[in-house]
Amino acid sequence: MHRIEGLDPKTPVCYDPVRKKAITYAELLSGKEQVVPIDSLSDDDLKRLVVERLRAGPDIKVQAISGRPYTREDLIKAIEEDQPFGRLTLEAERAALRDLLARIQAGSQ
């Protein structure tokens, strides 16, 4: 596995839907876990992963160009309730995680 500078090893980066388990970067690096492709996840599994990532990360505030700011808890609620900003967040996370996992796997080949 390829080490990504600045990526916290405790960060969940993929999700095993069979075991309902978020897989951390450290678990991938150690070889204890294998990459589960983001595109293989259902929408509900992607939601679980993104919520786990938000809870594991620092407290944040995000805001679209127009609209109100969202705290981490607001964002989690928007994702869980399938609100428009939550759906946009999921699609952005899907793309970012797809790229991140490709970078991680690039070093293992």
C-alpha cells in the first residue's frame, strides 16, 4: 500500500458492507484489511462511511457558495435525512474516496 503524506491513519477510508465495518487507513497499510471499492457500496453504506469519517475527523463548518453554514452535526443530519446538501456531500465524498483509494492502491502493485 502507498503511504499518503498527511492522511491520519485512524481515518476511515472504505467500508465493508458484509461486516458493517468502516476500514481505516492504518488497517489497509497493515494488511489487516483489503480495499472495498467505493463504487461497490450501496447509498446507505456510503452514508455510513461518510458519517463515520465525519465523526472521526475534526469539528468542521462547511458552506456552499449560497446557503447557510453547516456544522459537523448539521452535515451528518443532512446526510442521514437525505437532504439536498447531504446528497451533494455524498457525491463529493464518493469522488474523493475513489481517488484516494486509487492513490493508496497504486503503491501496492
